[in-house]
Amino acid sequence: MTSGVLAETSGLFARWGADRYDEEVSQVEHAVQCAHLARQSGGDDELVVAALLHDIGHLLELDRRSGAVDLAQNDSHESSGAAYLAQFFGPGVTAPVALHVEAKRYLCTVEDDYFAKLSAGSVRSLELQGGRMSAAEVARFAAHPAATRAVALRRFDEAGKHLAPSGLSFDDFAEEIRRVERPAHRTPR
């Protein structure tokens, strides 16, 4: 048997993972590339799962709207995704997910060359998400206990957009999901 979160998230990726949303790479390929980068960096299971599921809010929006999305509006996918994931995971997964858009804004503000690394989709969404941060926003973000993990996730996010297939699947990360999901949601395998 699979866990509730594994079945639910796997189902969302089965329905909407081929969608490209606002990128050239599919949702599922982006997710597995990001999770693989987190693994390669030595990230713990929670960071790997956060990297895998950081854009789950996009899939929830696609599901809610039967695939019809308005890219001219901010879908606040980081908030909806973190709220959804909080049913199944603790803050080690949900906090970086909730902050990964803020991390993009932060990096664009504090690193001179970060904006040039953004994909076309990330550039388009940046202004909808608030653009570069003010000095007060930078200080607030930097002081957050999950800021370092959110920045790491954001770096995986931007690097995980290669068009060449990785050969990985969502199921390749099932063990990490099982290890970090809340015990109340675990079911026997």
C-alpha cells in the first residue's frame, strides 16, 4: 500500500505532470530534477521532498480549474502548496515550499547576477510575485529560520529546468516521502 500523501501527490502528477505551466519543462520533469539536485547536494529527506513538491500549488490550481490557468495573475502557489502539504508534513518540508517565491525575490535583490539566471517563466512571474525586495523585506526574509533552506530550494528550482529528460520519475522519491510524512498519514506498504 502507498501512503495517503504519496497516492494524492502521485495522482496530481499523473493528471497534470505533463503540463508545462509557465516553463518549457514539464511539471513532473521539473519536480524530479529539483529533487535530484537536492539529493546530490546532500540535502536531507525533508529538503528533497520540499524540492520535489515545491510547485504542488500549481498542480492544485490546474486541478481546481480543470487545466485553465491565468498566467497574468499570481496564483500564490507557494502558499496553497504549503497549506496543502501541511496536512502531511512538518515545517521541514512546508517552510521552504512556503518561502521559495520569497527566496527568488530575495536572491534577485541581494545577488547582482541572480536575475540573469532566471528562466523566462520566472522572469514573467517575478513582478506578479512582488518583484525585488525592499531593504525591510530582505531583513525580514534573512531572519526567518527557514531562509537558508528556502534559498537552497530556490537554487534547485532555477537549476531544475533542463529540457533533456532526466530519466527519473516521481516514484523514484517515494522512500523520502514515506520517511518524512507525519506518522498519522502512513499506511502499511
